[in-house]
Amino acid sequence: MIAPDSGEIVVEHASGRHAEKIKGRRVALGEGITGWVIANQKPFCNTDPRLDFPPTLAENFQDYQTLASFPLLKGDHLYGALTVYSSKFAEYSTDQQKLLKESAAVLTNSLSTTSQPTSGRGTEEVSKGTPNQIGFSADSALPPGTGIESELTH
């Protein structure tokens, strides 16, 4: 989510090891890899995931080897970014990057559809994710009864 008061990116959903350290984290536009992806609206893959965190948080991710981050962008509307971290791969292959890019597009389309005005329905956060670390930000949450599941593993 992009915080309306500060313009900071707020990690809306995280799952996997150290998820509690990431969820709710505020990131300035351009800060770290995810902040860069959002600021530049371009994907960034295969770099040290610790570059996405301040030093005190990065020490928790010593065993992570790579990351991939994709903007969640549809038309002129930026929802945030989908960022995944891997402790198993030294880098994401071209095919894996393509799959992650397609997954980001599916998520973006879902967010786009659900960000339309609803008739009195509230919102709730996404409760499903992949088995490993995922962080994403969105300027709207999904309506009740809507979920996004993935079988992506890494």
C-alpha cells in the first residue's frame, strides 16, 4: 500500500521466514530494490536481497541469495510491487523471471478489478501467499472472499 500521508510504501503482505520483520515495514520511494522498482516502474532481478533492507534488518537475510521485484502497474495506475526473495537459488532463470512477471500481471489485474468502488463492502488483507518470502504493496486491499493463491516455490 502507498501511505497517503507520507507517500511511503507499506508492506501489506509477507509470508515465510522473517515475515513478521517485513510486514508493515515502511519504505521510502526509491529506497532499496523494491523502492527503486516502484520509483522507476521497471523490474529488477538477481541481486543481493540484503540491498532491499536497512543494515539492521538485512542481517536477518544472510542466507538469502537473490531477489526478483516487479512493479504492479496497469496503465498509469501503480499498485506497488511484488518482490520475492530466495534462499535456494543463486539467481532466477529467464523462465522463472517470466513466470514471476506473469504472476505480477495476474496480481495487478486482480487489484485493478477489486479497486473499483464496491457497494458497501469492506476490505481485508490478502491472506494467502507462497511458502517463501513475498512482499507486496498495493493501494487497495481485496474485498472479503477474494484471495490470491500461488503454487510458486523457490
